[in-house]
Amino acid sequence: MRLTLTCLLLALALPAAAQIYKYTDANGNTVYTNQPPDGAPSETVKLPPTNSVEMQAPSASTADTANTQAPKAAYSLLQLTDLPSEEALRANNGTFSVGVQLQPRLSPGHRLRLLLDGKPYGQASNLPRLQLSNIPRGEHSLAVEVLSGEQSLQQSATATFTVQRVNTSSPALRPPVPTPKPAP
């Protein structure tokens, strides 16, 4: 409302302020001014109308296509590293770390978070080295996603790997039971 009122007042004042006078001063210089000179002959300068452009409302089809386009990937390279591809990952306590390779570097405000078996794992971090703890033995899938706040911006390809842990209940790992000695 205030902006409309200000524009209206300026529009009303524009014709009064737009009057330009031209005259020659005592030194023979041509002078242009918005005030008529005292005691000097002057002529009114007629100005051409100013250019104006009306703002066009965006068409519905343009707005729809802007909202339906897939967001552009922020990173040209986003992948997990340090995972075995052919053999099992040996981690007796189920703790290991993986690397994240990305290009360009991680932008400020972006964080990395792992997706273990399709579910978010651990806290988001800005470091390209992420740790997993106490992962049970067996086959798992792992991916990394880039977050901005809580919104997922991009996700890497999913890697499948197998965790191999020592079975502590195996008879081979039990200490030998001493055989009783015959009594003398």
C-alpha cells in the first residue's frame, strides 16, 4: 500500500518537475535548468516521453516446467572407496571406515551421510572418511548421500559387500580343556 501511494505521488509530481529551461548565460554558455532564470530570456525544452515496460506474468507452462525439471547434480563424481569388491571385508569387531570421493570439493553447508541397507546410518559429516561400528556379519549395501540441511541433494551408486567376523563360539577358538591327570 505504501509503495503504491509513493508511486502515485511521484507520478503526480513528475509533470511539474519535468519542466526544463534552456538559456545562455553572460559568458555565452548554454545552461539547462529546472528553474526559469531571472531576467534572462529562456525557452522551454520539450522532452520525449520516457520508455516504460510492463511486467509480464509468467505463463503457466513455464512455471510448470521449472518445477518438474530434475535438480542438477551438484557433484560430477560421488562414490564410495575402500570397500572390497571381490572378497569379504574382514572386521572382527564389525568396525571399519570407508572413503568418499567427490568432485568438486564438498560445498559449505553440505554434509555426507551413509545409507546402510537403504537406511540412514550415523550422523552427517563434512569429512570424506566415514566410520561404521559393530556391523553384523553378512551381506550389506552401502551408499553415501549429500545433504543440505535435512534435504538429500544427491546419492552415490549402491555398493554391496560382505562383512566377515570371527565367530567366537567356534570350537576351534576355544582354549583346550586340560585333561585330568591320574591320581598317584
